[in-house]
Amino acid sequence: MTNIHDQAMTYVYQQVLQRLLSFFSRAERTALQLMIQRLVVAAGGMERIGEYKVLAIQSGSRDSCYTLALLRAAQLSIAGRSPATFQLRVASLCLNGTSTKARENIHRSYSALFLYDDPRVEVLMVDDREVLPFDHLAPMSSAGHDANRLNLLMVGHRRVWNGPLDLWDDGYLAAGEFLGQIARWEGGVDAFVSGDTPRQQKQYLDGLKRAAAKAGLNPQVRNETGYEELFALLDDLGRDCYHVLYGGHERAQWRPAEQFEACRRATFIDIHDMLVSNLEERWPLLTEFLGFQPDELSAQLRDNDIVSLSVCAHLRGLQACFAHGRSYEAGVAEFLQRALVKMRRKRLPERLCEQAVEMFGNPATQADQRALASADAQKYLGLSEAQLVCLLFSPFVEKGATLERFLRHCHPGMLVAMPDLHRAMQGNPVPEQVLQWMVDVSGLPVSLIGRLYRMGPVVMDESGRSDALTADASDTRAVAGEWSAGH
């Protein structure tokens, strides 16, 4: 019975491969052979390929689905010509900003490639630091949602209030910690494979270093701009990238704990040079075979997979309205103009430009767009409009250096409570309504606001080093005395 089943599955896999290859151009077929050679050499020869395990990260994006299709083609091609092929681990990280569409794209691509029942493939996801089998229907745990929201706020609040809108840096840190841990789970993997371009690799590493600095970590400065340095950097950051930021606050541990290797052995295999087809040539493979449902506009304009395009525009509107004394609509219009310049520089189809204008430049729908974006931020990120505005001002760090500015612009009625706000952040007793206001407007417990109060904003220099200001105990006592005596 087992032999019959194995023969049947072998036939199914051959059919999957043949259909997959039918969508490949001649250049892609050539690139596939080069990829196979690269994997076989990395494994130490065809006789050791069956012991070799490769890791791919799946976010549901167009590029990650395409890369996975190439890896699956390589795996099945080797299986058709040798007794064994490499093992494949595919893993996804559950983040608050991950859309339902992305999870469905992941599921459809796995189904089309017959990954679920292949013993040579592990299909995993991580929710609140727990490794689980991938299930696109499983809702994210409430504990994972809360942890992601707190991480986003704690890292995001350590920006310079009038600096770049790098509010989502936690996504870089969460992805880094996830990659470092999933590469060590259940015996580990031998290689991490990615098709990210050199520019994308540098952007991620810069974001990871910036986020690490905001989390209070100081990894060794390296000159590499590609993923060759990634695992060494992750080793520097350690198993818990948030332990400095949270201090003694209890947080979920990676689990099942006994299934993680003490040491990592993974290396990086770069395949960006093998992704030979242009975007238009990939659409049949993506849409017809993998069942990928694109959001073309979002794919072209989003800076990351953490926050939706509508929330990015919403944030620009809020910044214009609350920080710069302009209208919300003016901020969204500025976002639209920058988007159009970017799209035309990339020579994108005019229909996408028209779609962007309709979405963000139509006065008749702007009020609805604002309401929709605000609802998305609440649903996916767990942040109200008031909490987003608070995040824009970063009013707690550096002993509340921008607190007065924040209150004057956004909550003038609370100016009289400034002494109590400072006392609360220093850990002193204050009226309950003041504490509740702090929690409501920030989305953070008062104890964590107090940790931010003793930290400074983080500025990165050109070498990747951070300059973070930290308030010491004597400075805190001085400010406490100043507010007690003078207000």
C-alpha cells in the first residue's frame, strides 16, 4: 500500500513540476538549472543533497511567492533525476499588519505547489514566539496581537519626533528575531535562500540596525550591505531582541523551547541574480498557477509589509494636521504627489497612477478614506487615531522633552496636568484619571511609558552607529524637583 501511495505521489509531483515548468520562459529554465547547481555545490555534492535543508520565508508578497515557486521547481527537478532531493522549510511570521489577502496568497501558493502533504517540506508559522503548522484560517492569538502592538509602540516611540516617519521599524526587528530562531528550530537549516535585490537587502539591514538601536541593542558595526552579514548580526542581537527595551517585564519565550538548537549553522544563498524575468512575464505563473491575487498599487508603493498603503497616507494626513498646522487633506495630497513621482520614475502603467489618484486624490471620497484607514489601523495594528498621533510626537522619551509640544498641539486641556504626567512617568503616585488618560492616549501601560521616559530618541549616523540619549537617575530626580517646585 505504501509503495502504491509513494508511486501515486511521485506521479503527482511530476505533474506539478511539468505544469510549473510550462509557465517558465527559456531564460527561467536556464536560471533554474543554475540554481540547482548552486544548491548542489552548497550541499557538498549530489550524494549529500538529501541531507540538506533550505529555509525560505513566505510573507504572501508577489516576490516571496515567485521565489518559492523557483525553489519548489528546483526541489522537484532534483527529485526526478536522483534518489533524494533537498528538504525545504517554509515559514511565515504572524504580524498585526499582515492582511487576510496575504495569508490567502500564501495558502493558495502552498496548495498549487503541493507543499502541505510532502514529507520533504515543512510549512510553519510563528505566532507570539510559538512555532506552529501553517494554518491560513487560524486567527492570530490575542497574546500575539497585544505583543506585536506593544513592540511597535515601544520601538516606534524612540524616534526623533521631527525625523523620518520610520514608525514601523519593529517589523525589521521582529522579522530578524523570527529568522534567527526559525533557522535553529528542529535541528536547524543549512541555508537561507532569498531573491531580495541588493537594494532590498541593504534597506532591510539598515532598518534592522536602526530598530536594534531603538530596542537598546548595540550590535557590532559591519561594512557589508547584503545578507552575508545577516546571521552574524542576528547572533549579536541574541535570542530576545526586546529584553533591554522591556527590562523585567514578563514576555512570551520562544517555544517549544526544547526544540531549538543551541547553535545556528545556516548560511545565506543569494539567488537574486537568477530572477531573470520582468514583472509582466511573471504574472501568468503568479496568477494562473499560484492563484496569487495582486494588489498592484500597494505592492509598488508600500515601503514594507507591516502597514497598509491607506494607513501610510493616513499618517501623512495626521502629521500635516496635528504637527504642521495644515489640513489633513494637504498631507494626503503630498503623499499622493510623492507616490506619482515614484510611479512615473519606475515607468509603471498609467492605470496604476489613475488608481492612486482615485484612491487618494478624489475630494468626494477623502472622508471615507480617512475613516477606512483609521478602521484599518485599529483592526490590524490595534491603534486608535489618538495613539497614532501620540506615536508621531514621541512625547515620552528623553524625560518627556516633547510632551509640552504634544499637549499644546493635540490635548491643550491636559497642559495643567503636566506636573502629574511627569510624576507618573517617574513612578510617583498621581490621580487615577491621569494614569488612565496616559494609557488611553498612548496605548501603553504606565510602567512602559516610564521606561521610555528614561530613554532617549535614537539617531543613526552614516556608519550605522546609533546616538541614543538616556536619562539617568539624577536627571530624573532633578526634573521631579523642578516640576514639584515650579508648577
